[in-house]
Amino acid sequence: MNFVRFFCVGSSAGVSLLKKSGTALLIALCCLPCIHGQTTSTSSAAGVAASAEAADDLTDLSLEQLHDLSISAASKHAEPLFETPAAVSVLLPVDLERAGSSSIAESLRLVPGLHVIEALPDQWNVGVRGGNGIQSTKLLVLVDGRSIYDPFYGGVLWANAEVALPDLARVEVVRGPGATLWGANAVSGVINVISKDARDTLGGIVTIRSGTEETTQAHVRYGAQLDSNTWIRVYAGGASTEGATGQMSEDPKSGYQEYRTGYRSDTVLSADATFTSQFDYLNSRRTIDGDTSSMQTASFLTRLQVANFAGGEMQLQVYADYAKEAAGRSDLGGESSITAAVNEQNKDFDVDLTHHLHFGVHDFTWGGGARLTDNSVQNTENLQMDHPRLETWLVNFFAQDEVALAPTLKLTAGTKVEYRDTIGWEPLPNVRLSWIPNARQMFWAAASRAARAPSRGEREVLIRTATLPGSDTSLPIRMELSGNENFGAEMNNAFEAGWRWWPSHRFQFDLAAYEFIYDHVRSFDTIAFLDPGPPANLVYRAILDNDASAQTRGLEASWKYRPSDGWELNGGVSRQAASTRNMTDNPIVAADYWTPDWLWHVGSWWQLPHEWEFSSTLYGVGRTPGANLPGYLRLDVQLVYRPRPDVELSFGVQNLGDPNHSESITGNALPSTEVRRDFYVRAQWRF
Amino acid sequence: MNAFPTSSFAKARRTLSVLALLAALFSLSRGAANDVGLEYRIKAAYLYNFTKFIEWPPAPAAMSEAPFVLGVLDADGAAYNIIKESLRGKSGANGHPIVVRHLTGLDAEASACNQIFITRSSGLDGAQIRKWLDGQPIVVVGETTGFAEQGGVIGFVLRGDAVHCEINLAGAQRAGVKLSGRLASVARLVHETR
């Protein structure tokens, strides 16, 4: 329901840590001075007596703002996101609509500090706070609390993180480590894509989008009430992209197709308990220069939320996940490119428990979980794993307490302790301080430790990356990339601080600064030896190690301004820099710490007469010093016609000013396509 | 009212009322109790927004300067007071000042309203309201469960601790009003059950 719940309890329901501590504060304040009739400005937003005289004029809010206000008496601030001691952004469906986003990954451009790259048709790379290689290794992405992370690649396949816009509740983005609540791999950020409760998606909706880039998307959903306390929705959708200009060839036979289907049901068991179940299936196929790879994923998730359980709120979540990937070809660079087909199957079974309660001035959250992963990769001539099939356990416990040290000062301290087969026991602590002098501004600071666990590939793989034929005077040469069974976790010690200034409902400003110190970072040692064969080969093998280190630091700002009822502006800017030590030049690896020096965007939305709306967003990406790539600008515009609440028609252009540009920062090292200007039409009908 | 009662009975009563206040604050902390005052201020803000996002049939020329009348059908008057206070001095679309009236039933005074908010405490059911409406150009907004499905135009729904809206397009059509597409971003459409 609001960000703070996500951050503290890890789900979209349950009352937040900070809201509860706000109540504890209110009691602490009122028990003494209330008889004397004293109240401070921090306590005026809550409490029955104060509400009639609170200065807030809510008629000043936009419809979307009203929709999100919390009426829980436990909130000190009707918008609890304000109190969170972390760099957090929330993207609402209206933000995605106005930006004309056709996918969740694309909409992340609206968050400062996030670098979004469209690498292939429907394949995105998202980097948070510096570094954006192919994998987004340090970013934890969740859909309704379920982790989207491929353990073989150690990265995120964004097609799995899609929720169609009509069914999306919001996207919560935490920039910075979230390891204490989310565990290893939440190193540079956590993104939680949250879908709507089935009670909020009743009725039918059909959406079709078609563009000149020959991208077509279609989605159908129908929701209904099954009985007096169960609601359900069912959906089906697909997308197809044909042709794109490749960096390596102009072959028009590049494209992407996907089909999805699934359901979600919510059952109200009692006044305090809700049960949710969800199933999602995705089947996708990508063709690059004639080679085809495919992916199928299916997941089933159940969640039980109880509001009055042993003095607090409890959530129990169980899910099972299956993914099957067949990669036709992965081009790993070099002069003579090699096909390394990867056939992988992955199964996950995960159980998680969270309990949140408060006593005295403490707001306490604790819990734990376990995940069993069964991953198998088929050995081929060019790619071999030590264990074709591996079962791994991941077990964790966490506890976090938020204490009100003084009426306006709160300290949060907590830790997660994780056990993984690959890295043993790992403590992941964090401590946060927030100072909230009044209802208009707050300051926060945090220090935390996070770990990026090694992927299966990094520990076991042996890949033949290139072969060069021999000649009269030299032997044939073979280039290899080898994992290391001792490859350990990359660590991040992070220091962050921020300031939030929300002087009115019409203007909000957020500022955050960070310094990340990475240790035990992925590096390579190269050895050379003679393989007698037959046939004899000279072998150059690069072996993974943890000898590099890196630092990234930066400043991020975002703002929203609503000058009048029919005009809204928003924007963000971030400046970041990264430095590395002992890092290879290989772009596939080094790109993890390459970052554009500036990222900014500014957007405007106008309500025009007769039910028309116009929005435009300008994005700027600065040059990437590490890769020596130039920056680029991108302009998206959109006109929307909404004659009635059930019909909507949009016309827009993405990348208006530029016929095409490349966004990928790994250059020729990996397949990528150029992003082209796209004229699109989108129609939506509710029934 | 004497602010400082001196009799022992009055002292005991004052102590009790202070304790009651503390108890009320404690009970706020325990469960998911909602701030009712804030709830009605949010609903008042929605009602204000509805005047801008709904188009009523054009009024006769003599009435073009008339204020916009919002009636609140409220048994005990608490909601009416909050809404009246929230909308004091506000104007709707085209600058018509908004006037908030307290209604006690679906009577002639109610027929003079452009928009009526029917609170939970009024105890009316959907069939009665629909029968009385009979094509009048009035937008009825309610907050009981299933209000929109029973024939009202807009219903408020509490989802968790936020106030959301449900819209019934058929009801809007009968009243002859046109709803703006913008409402789709905060409301979901429902179909009438009959």
C-alpha cells in the first residue's frame, strides 16, 4: 500500500514500521503534555482531536495524490514515504502512462541514479548508482516479493519483471543496499514491482499498442468476484518486435516475441487475514542475426497476511518458480566469435516469514526464510560446468529495530544473517538515522554492508571464447574464460545521506548522496599453457578471482512541481563517478563499474481542453568515461485522448529527435541493437 | 460550561474524560483504527474534484450564475461539518461557488442539489435512491458497500487505509452527466447488478 511497508516489512501489505513508531511517538508525547494542552507540530497530523484544525487543505491535491493518502491514524504524515530513511522513489501507473512507457524497465528512466539501457528488443540493462554491465548483478528485482534473478548469469532478465500497466499498483525503487531486509544481491538497489489486489482490478480491460518499430503489444484482463470474499483476475498478453538495426550487422532477421498468461486471487479470510495466490507464465523467443534463443518461466506464489498476530502483523509467503532457457548463441566477443549455447533449467522453492510488532518506543521487525534452488546447465563443446546440476540452499534470519531516541530523532539498526552454500554465513548489517524536525523536511543518514553472491557460472564455468587458427610458424590458439570454485562474494560498504523537502502538496524535492566502497570485486588472472591435444593448442585462460576493488560515489536529486491543476512537472538529475583498481579492460566485466557521468530527465504534463492531455519527457545521458562513449539525448512525446473513463487513445513518438542511437555501453562486446525513433498508437477499452 | 469544575463529582468526571482521551489514543495505536476526520476531509476533496471532472447538462440561462450545490445527507451532521469546513470558499468548474447544504432526506431540497453525498449513517438503500433519482441531473455519491453497483454514480471504497472510488457509467448516463476520462486514473468501473 505504501513504500514504508515495503521497506520495513518487505511486502505490499501490513502496517509499516515507521507508521507504528509514529504512534508510539504520539503516545509518548501526549501522555505527558496533552493534559496541559500542548501539542507539537509533529503530533498534529494524527490523533482525533487534532484532525479538525490541521492546516492541510486537501482540495489542493491532485486526484492521484488523494488516491494515495493514508487515513490510518498511526501515520504522523499522511504520506508516510516522507519519513523513510533511504533513497526511495515510487513510480505509480500514472507516471508510467504519462511517460509513455511500454515496459517496467523502460519506466525506470524516471528514477534519478538509474541508468537504463535498451540493449536488445525487450532486453534491458538497468544499473543503479554506477555500473551497468550486461547483467545488473547487484540489483535485486522482485515481483510481488518474488525474486527475479537468474542464478546462472547472476543477473536480471527483465521480461520476467513485467506487470501490465492496468494491473500494476506501483514500482518501489530503493537506491542503495537493502541487504538487511532482502539479503545478498541487494547491493546497489532493490526494485519491487507490485501488482494490484484482485479487488482493484474487477471488470475487463483490453489494451493494444502498435508502433512503427514494428512493435506490437496486446493485453487482455478480466476480473470478477467469485463469492462473498474471493476476487480473482485472469490475464493474457503478448508482444512482438520485428527487425532492429544491429551494431554488428544489418540483418533484419532480429526480433522478439512473447506470450504471457496468469491469474491472481485474493481471499478475505477474516477481518484480519487475507490470502493471495498468483500464477504467471511467460514464453518468449528472441532472434538475433538468425540465431534463436527461447525462455519459458512459470511461477506460483501464495501469501498469507494476518493483521493481529502475536501483537503485530505477520506475513508468510511461499512460492515455486520454474525457468527454462535455451540460448541459441551468445557471442562472447573476440575476433573469431564462438557460439556458446546455454541450455539451462532452474527451479526455486522459497518460504519467507516476516513479523512486525511494536512495544514502547520500539518498532521491531524480524523474520526468516529458506530457498532451495535446483539449477542445471547442459554442457556443450564450448561451455562446461563442473556440476551440470546443482542444488543449493539459502537460509536467512533478520531482525531490525527502530527506536525513537527523541521526539524527532529515530535510529534504525538491524541485520540479516544469510547462509548460502557458495559463501557460507554472511552478516549484512545496517544502521540508519532520521531527523524529522517538522512535517515539511527531514534528514537521514545510513551505513550498511551488502554482499553480491557468486553466480554458478562464476564458480564453475569453462567457456571457450575464441579460437585462432594456427599457421606455419605458430600453433593454433584457444582463448578461455574459467570460473573459480573459490570465487567469493563481492562486498559493498555503503554510506548514504539524504534530505527531503516537501513544503507543500504542490512541490517536493528529494536529495541523496552516497559513497559505495566495493571490495573483493571480480577480477581476472590470466595464465597460458600448452594443451598437447591432439591437436596441440596454445591456451590463454582467464580465471576469475576477487582481487579488484571499486568505488562509486554520487549525488541524486528529484523534484515534482504542480503549478496548477492542469500542469505537472517532474525531473531528476544525478551525477556519479566510479573508479576501479585491478580491473580488467574486458568490457563484459569492467562495464559493471562504468557509468555515465550525468543522468537527467525533465518531464511535463498538460491537461488540454476537451479531454486531451499532452506530455513530454526529455532524457539526457552523459558520456561514459570508462567506455569512452558519447552521451545522447532522447525526447518522448505523447498525446492522450480520454473522452470517457472507459476509453483511452494515445499517440506518441519515442526518441523523437534522433533517428537512431546506441545505448549499450559494452560496445561491440555483446549483441545490441540501436534504438530507433518509434511512432506508436495505443488504445485501451474497459468493459 | 465550566472549564474548571470544583465539585468532587465534576473532578471525577474530568479525570474520567482525560482517561478516556488517553484510552482513545492507546486504542488508536493498537489496531488499524483510521482517522475518521481525515477520511472525510479526503472525501470532501474528492467531492470538490468531482465538480471539476464531471459535466452537468447545461443550465437554463437564468441559472448560469447559480452556485454549485452539494448536499450532504447525514444523520448526525458530523460528516456535514467536516465537508462544509473543507470546502469553505471553494469554487467548482467555471467559477461557480460551491455551497454545501445539510440534507435530512431525499426531498425537494435534495432535488435542488447538483451533487449529493449520502453518508453511511443515512441508512438509505440503493433501490430507494435509484427510484427517487428517476433521471434527475444529480450525481449521487455514497460510501456504503456496493453503492455504485446498486445504481449510484460514484461510490467511495476503503482499500486498506486509502480512499478509492468506484464509478457506474450507467448511473451517470441516466443522470445525463458526462464523466471525464481523468477519473479513470483513480476509480475503477463497476457494472450495475440489475
